[in-house]
Amino acid sequence: MAVVATNLKKGQCIKYEGDRGIVLGLEHRTPGKGNALIAATIRSFNNGNKKTIRFASSDKVEIVETDRQKLEFSYSDPSGYHFMDLTTYETVSFDESLVGDAKDFMKEGQEVEILFLEGEAVSIDLPTNVELTVTESSEGIKGDTANNPTKPATLETGITIQVPLFVKEGDVLKVNTEDGSYVGRA
């Protein structure tokens, strides 16, 4: 199915230049002279690279049919990452290339949304913020409160992030999954 470029929406999957990708952002530009342009930031499913493509406002863009499915992360082992389908209770496995950096924010029992493109899993969408427990953190230096100081803390998934000095082992934190930053205490 093809749509006019002005009707593109964030999150749609499209075919472009012989590749397939997901639209991450759109910007409508109207230069002083000439026709309006749509600048679409697209992440390729083949290589994961981001690219900005310009479409004329009258260009037709091919939309790819997709299916989104909620799965629950069960566990990981050397053979891959295993998820449970919440409707059929079947186990679905994916390799590390699909999971990528999402592994740093997934814990057992967490629901994630998996995007299937023509029957093939292509990406994992995490919630914007997740709650993770601090497993290791050094003590903050007493009196060091100038310039918003931070210290490293290791979370239950193994990722290390920068946190304020008052955070200690056992605290449950909200972490932004897009950039891995500390959001606050849960």
C-alpha cells in the first residue's frame, strides 16, 4: 500500500531505496522557493543505521504491513533470549542480534513489544522507563555536593549507569531505556 509522503506517521514501516525501515521522526520543511519537503529519519532493519531521507510532498511512499505482539521476557542462555507469548503461552526465542542493547534493560517477567515485519521479528520496543534494582554502588564522598556530582552504579541487568550520590545498594531506580540515564527512584 502506498501513501503520499505528507501522510507518513512516526512508527510506520516503509520501503525506500530497496531497503525497509521504521520512521523514527518526521519534519515538514517549506523552503522559501520550491515545493514543500518531508525529511524522514528512518532506521534500517537490514543494518540498523539511521538515515534522513527527503521526500517531495507529492511523492508516494510504500508502507509495509507489520504486526506488533506483546511478549514476556523469560530468560536468556547461550542459545538466545527466550520470550513467552502471553496468549498461547508458547516460548519464542531470538538471537542477540535482534535483542541488541535492549538486553541491558530487560529483566525476567517484563513485557516488551516485538515488531514483526512480514512474519519476521525485526525490533524490540521497550517501555520508555524501566525499574531496576541497584546491585553494586560505591559510597558517595561526604560533602561533595557541588555541581550535581554522580557516581557509577551497577544494576541487576549488569548495566552501569551514573546516579546521584545518595543512591545505595538495594534501591529501585527508574531508568530511561532510550539513553540509559537515571530518571529517579521508583
